[in-house]
Amino acid sequence: MSVLVVGASGNLGSHIAHRLLQDGHRVRLAHHASPLPDALSGHQNAESVHMDLARPQTLKHAVVGVDTVVFSAGKLFAPNPKKFLPITNTQYVRNMADSAVAAGARRFVLLSFPHVEEGTTPQRL
């Protein structure tokens, strides 16, 4: 199986990518601002791809030929979540999902962080 891990440089994404690689899958490691861990980027079944979730035109090349997209990108422990959550948790996911559908990916796995920001609810960002 070929898997695109969005947020592969983060804590959760890097662990998921590592496990997928251990299990013999081909893994495309999507990252933006943070570098990938050396153990991932040097793996023979791993491919690094730089993209920006805010710019949909940078996503198309990342999803070509993948069966599954695992989305674990997010902004953690940042101040003023009401300013960024509608963008990071809605628009960025939509951008990636639209690109995945257009490329013919069969699965899209969204890993959410519902309790990262204390007191954040759908009614109160």
C-alpha cells in the first residue's frame, strides 16, 4: 500500500509513518515548516514531499499514486485558537481531501485533536 502521511514531521505523524514503514508500506512523508526526522527521511521506502496546506496547488503532486492519505497535521498549544482552528482544522483538511479525491486516493484518514486546546468546543473556539 502507498500512504501519504500529512504532518509526518510532527510527533503523531512521525510515529504513524515509522510504523507504516516497519510494516513494509511505501510512505510519502508530507511536511511543511519542520524537518523530517532522520530515521524517516533516510528509509528506502520513504519519499519526502514538501507542501503547504494553505496552497492547494502544492498538494496535487503529493497525492498522485497514493492509496491512502493519513492526515495528522495540526497546530498544537498555540495561543488564540479561535483565529487558526477554522483554517487549520477545516480549510486545510478540505484542501487535502479535495486533492486526494481528485487524485483517486481510496481512503482518507483524519486524525483530530479535539481536546488539545483546553475549553475548546464547537460552540466556543
